[in-house]
Amino acid sequence: MKNGKTYELTLYNGQTVEGICSKITENSIYLKTNENIVAFPKEKVSSLKRRKTNFVALVGGIALVTAGTIFLINNSEEKAIPFQIAD
């Protein structure tokens, strides 16, 4: 584990928590979740995995937004304002 990286922690009771690693001690793991730092005893943690950014999904989302914006601009009419501005 590295400080500042995002992890998903699963406890033995089945609860999962996602947060940013704040600190690791001999007995506990500290995660920052919703602006709070929560300590989890290592003996209650069943699994721990690193959460990485999915770059394929990120690039796909950006491409979709860009294509939608271009489509809206190309199909918009010149008369965008339905009323006439007085001279």
C-alpha cells in the first residue's frame, strides 16, 4: 500500500469501503473517506485491492461528449434567440 492511492477495503463482515490511503501502522490502515479519516484494524480486513482509473472508459466518455457537442452545434439553427432585440 502507498499513501495517497485509492483502495477498496473489504472487511470480514462483508462491508466494503473505498478511500484514499492516509497512513499505515503496524495494527491499522487509515483511509480517507468523505473527508473523514477512518482507522480499520488489520485483523478485521479480509481483502484489499487498488482502484485504478479506467482510461478506456475515460477516453470513451470524452469522445462521446465531444461528438454530442459537435452534433448539437452542427444541427442548431442560426436563430437561437426566439425574440428580436430592439435597436
